Amino acid sequence: MGLLGGLLVSSCDRREVGTAGGKVSWPQLMAFDAVAYRIDGFARAGDLATVRASRHQLIEAGQALTPETIPGNAADPQQVAILLADLTSLVEGIASETIEDASLTTLVFGLHPVTERLMEAAGMPHTHANEGQNGGYLHPLFHRDGTQVGTLEIKLHDDAGDLEAWITQGGHDGEPWRMPLDTVLSLTFPDIGKEVNLAVRDRERNNDESGQSTIRDGATAYFIFPGETGADASWLSGADLAANAELQFEDTTTGSFILRPHVHHDHGD
């Protein structure tokens, strides 16, 4: 997981939001959100040991988020100041040396709602760490010898529990990694003893959700679950789901990562 922080950062909403003073840029808030969202995933997956081990990163990122860093062209400076004070209070609580697990989890869960409102008040698009162009999350793919050979973008739809996966060669901006149509991606959930297989939708067009064919020269870089298999995907639904997972195919793996859903706020995206 440590490799993700510096390698893969993108926004889920690429609209340029700002005021008359131009696009609002707040790098300290972006950096904090990247750390906080990752640790929120560990907390939701019940991995409190990793939450505690990562706590110093969260505290350091939170302490860097001071009133002096507020952008001069923030849309609503008064609301930003109020929300930043709320966020600072949460971070101070997390920094307590005597904090118990239940309180730590509650405070970690409180970070994302405040951060989201803070971004909105500042006039910034709501962003998440390592989100790709299709609204899924990016994870590096490694050969068994440890070298990164590609990138997985995986999108879990919170409303139905269905999964989409895009594979690229090298980094997230690499060329599609097109594979034979009988390729199966295995996604395992070691903590709950479950496994699902992502495969092509069909062998004629293998359309993505926009209706575009993803097959080129008899190969594709796009895979889904459950498709037409009739497999139960309901256990993967829900906006708050977070689960330890690992994707594998042939000699390639993501290693362990936290699977989080793409949240359909209006169930139309």
C-alpha cells in the first residue's frame, strides 16, 4: 500500500471549480485527504493495527493544514475557517496518546465528511486519492519478481455490487493491456474467505457501461463481475463497504489493497 501514496493521484471530478480569482488550489488539503481516505479504508475493513501504524502520517498531514494555507481565492472563507477548525479538532483527538480503539475509529470516520464539506466551501472539486478516469481506484500491478508491470483501475458500484476493471501497461496513463478474451481476473477477499472472477461481458463487443466496444484485434483490457453469470454480488453493495482484497492473473498481482466503492450519489452515474 505504501507505493500508492506517491505514485497514483487523480481526481474523481475533473471540472475546474473556483471563483472569479481562478481555480482554487489547496495542496495541503489534497495531501491530507489522500492520507485520511486511505486510513478510513483500513478502519472500515477492521484493520486497526494499520490505522494505528499510520496515525503519525495522518497527524503530520493534519498539522500541515493551517489557517495560513487557506487559498486566497476560497469561495467562502468564513465557512472554510469554521470547517478547518472542526477538522483540526478531529486531528487533535486522533493525536491523543491515550485514545482507545472505538474513539479512534469514530474520529477517523469523521474526517471524510468534514474534508468533503471543506473542499466544497473552498470551491474545489471533491477529490479522492488514486482515482482513475473511469471513476475507479488505481492500484499498481506487479510481476512475481516485484517489478511494476501495469496498473489496475477497479470500480465497485455501491448500488449493485458489480465490478469493472481496466488494465493498462506500466503506469495509469499507459496503453491498454489487451489480453485474450478467455482471460479471467481473480479477486480474492482473504479476511472473509470469498473470491470472485472478472471476465469479458461477451466475445463479440464486450461493451463497457457507455456502450463502447472494448475488443481490438480479438483482445481486451476490460473485465467485469458478475456480468451475465447470475452470481450474487449483493454482498459487495453499500457505500461504506471496505474490504481487504487482492487481484491476480497469470504471474501478476496487485498485492493486498483496500477495495472501496464508487458512490452513486444520485444512482445515475
